Amino acid sequence: MNVLIFKNPEEATKAAFDIVSQRLEAGLKTIGLATGSTPLKLYEKLRSTNMDVSHVTTVNLDEYVGLEPTDPQSYNYYMNEELFKYMNFAATYVPNGVAEDLEKECERYEEILRNHPVDLQILGMGPNGHIGFNEPGTSFESVTHIAELTQSTRDANKRFFDKEEDVPTRAITMGISSIMIAKEIMMLAFGEGKAEAVRNMIDVPVTVDCPASVLQNHSNAIIILDEAAASKLKRNY
């Protein structure tokens, strides 16, 4: 792991933007994307450029089960509003959370990943250490699958919904092995609320209890933190 710590989320996001821009300009073909609040400023910086990305395909980590792509809380909608409609990507892929056959949709998405090997995967992490919607206990051998969301994950996401009961209970997510196949991974984690998960990701031996800890096994993982998220690390970086 290459751990980079910055004073605040703004400085950390600038560093992430510089890395992503370099990779895109160097001819990256496929980029894996995440949703949530952490990458918002990164996407804002990307969409403000006039970068030609007509050679780039995107694949997203996950999507809620039961939300139409036009639903404002769906990740498909999020990506369109935050990035896709501003940039000329060759193709963009997000799992279909309203597919008639969800198992077949998982298989279809794995085929997309095989056809478009990810050069750089952007990740965020949940307060419980989940990556994508791979909750604690998920096998490191998992591929794209239907995940049952833990109460802590639903609690973390309920601020985006009008009512708690509106928060989906399931999602389609790339599996941990699907994520780890990426040639390079860039994890972003900001804020004191992520500090314990960051400690478990970096300072504790690899365990399914903290899915993000699997990144210790990746040969090319960059961890970008602000000082608050790094506040519980035992080692200096």
C-alpha cells in the first residue's frame, strides 16, 4: 500500500485528481468508479476539464436493487448528474438494479468486466470497512453478486432518502475478487468517521471482518487520506 495523507479533503482530492488525470492522459482504457459523498469533489474537478475521454470506458461498482435508473437516489442517476453528462466517455456501465433476473444481471456484469479489464479502480469505504457493498464477512473470492445491506450501511445512507424505510435493503455489487483484479486501485477516505475503518484497513492483519483490508494484498494500491481519517493509524506515513 502507498499511503498518502493530506491536511484536508480538498488537498487529498487534488492529489487524487492529479493521479486520475495522469492515467487518463496516458491512455487508460477502463476506469472503475464509485459513488457516495467522498468522490464528489473529484468528479467535480474532472467534469470541469475539457479532457477527451472518448477512448475510456467506465464501470461502476454497484447499484441499489429496486431503484430505476431515473430515480434520483439511484447510482445510475448520480453518475449521470455528477459526471457522465459532462464527459464524452466511449461507454458507461452501471448494474441494472431493476433487472427482471438479478442473478443473470450479475453474470452479465461479470462479462462486462471481463471484456473491459479495469486499469484504475476508484474506491470509497463505509464506516464498517465495506468496499462496494461488500459487507464484513464477504468472501474475498466473491464476484458480482446481490448483497444484503447491513443496518449500519443503511443508517449511513439514510440521509439521502426522505424516510428510513425508503433505504434499499439490497444492492448489486462487484465482488471483492472482481475489484482486486484491477491493475491499480485508488482508495479515498476522509473524515474522523472513517478513522477506525482506516486503522482496520491498514494497521490490522487482513480479515473479512474489514473488507477494505484486502487492499494490503494488492500490488498497486494507493490510499489517499485526510488527517482526520488517518488519526488512528499507529504508523507514520
